[in-house]
Amino acid sequence: MASGWDSDIKRFFVKIMNSVAFGLMWMLATATAGLYFELGYTNGKPLAYTIIFYICATGSLALLIFYLYRTWRKD
């Protein structure tokens, strides 16, 4: 082994980095859509936009949790 890393440790760190990266990416995307594009609250626009935003945010969070569960379950 040229790099000096155990393959199990390397795989574990990759899982950690992927989990953190996908979690941060989800949070940044949701915060950007909710605050910057003003989809998280109603300010003179139809309520349907806000409802659709929260449904999409909840659905994508469920997919993220499912992905993390599958990632950490295997081995």
C-alpha cells in the first residue's frame, strides 16, 4: 500500500465527507431558495409558491435522509 492508508479508513472518511457535503449542499440550496428568492414566506405573491417550496424542501430532505441511511447502512 503506497499511500499508507488502510482501505477501510479511507472508505470511512469518504462516507463522512460525502455526508457533510450533501448535507451542506441541501442546506445552502434550501436557504438560497427560501430567503434569496423569497419562496419561504409570502410577500404579496401567491401562497401556492410557498406551499410548493416547502413540499419540495421536505421531499428533498427525505431523499437526503434516505441516501444517508443507505450510505451508512452498507458494509
